[in-house]
Amino acid sequence: MVIKIKSTVFDEGKPIPTKYTCSGVDISPPLDWNSLPEDTVSIGIICEDPDAPGGTWSHWVIFNLPADTMSLSEHIMSREIMDNGTIQGLNDFGRVGYGGPCPPSGTHHYYYKIYALDIKLDLPPRTSRKTFLETINGHIIDQGQIMGTYTR
């Protein structure tokens, strides 16, 4: 099974609207997904740009979403811990929460990846993408992604 993640504001392989980038309002786009495995305990999502000049750039790390979550509305606030226990990590801009596409030049590819996990992560706010990925290794029940592009 592969989680089908999608957005109402861009399609797979298509441009991400400026509103969701550093050239716009720089807010997170709406995302939703199909059913998750029954044994899902929590959900994690990252957004990354593998085309960044210095290597993969982290735009968002958000985890411990409750297992019954089936969508994220646009403009998830940049709080370390949400009321429902969801935690946000540190992006490579040095901020908590979402930092939208902001390539120095050219077209970059942005992967929004979702992970259904068999555990709730014992990680603090401001966790890095690297630590998040190391911690979920061996705990991924299912996953999926959507890729959008942005050109500056």
C-alpha cells in the first residue's frame, strides 16, 4: 500500500503556487491523503528540496500528528507544539515550521513526504530532518509523496 498524498493547489509534478513560497505569503499548502494502515500510531511529514546547491534542503518537519488525521489545512502555524500534540521541527532556514520553496535560481523539485509510523516519536520540538529520518527508520508502516516544482 502506498499513501496517496495530494494537494488542492498543485498537482504531481506541477508548479507550486507563489502564495506558498518565499516570493509569496510563504505559508504551508493544504495537503490530504487517503486511508492509512490500521496500526498507524502517528504521522510525520517532511518537505525537502534535493536540488539545493549545498545538498538536500529541509523546508518542513512536522510529526506526531494523530493517526486519525487525514489532512492539513493551509497555513499551519509555526508553533513548536500544537494543541493536538503535533510537533514541528527545525527547517534549514533555522526556523520552526514551514519555510516555502525559495530556490536561488532555476527550477527546483519539492517533495512533500508522508510517513505512517508504528510509534509516537519521543523527539523534542526543533528536531532536524536528519534526526527525524534516523528515528523513524524501522518504524515506517507506509509512506507516500507528492512533488511540486518552483522556479525563480
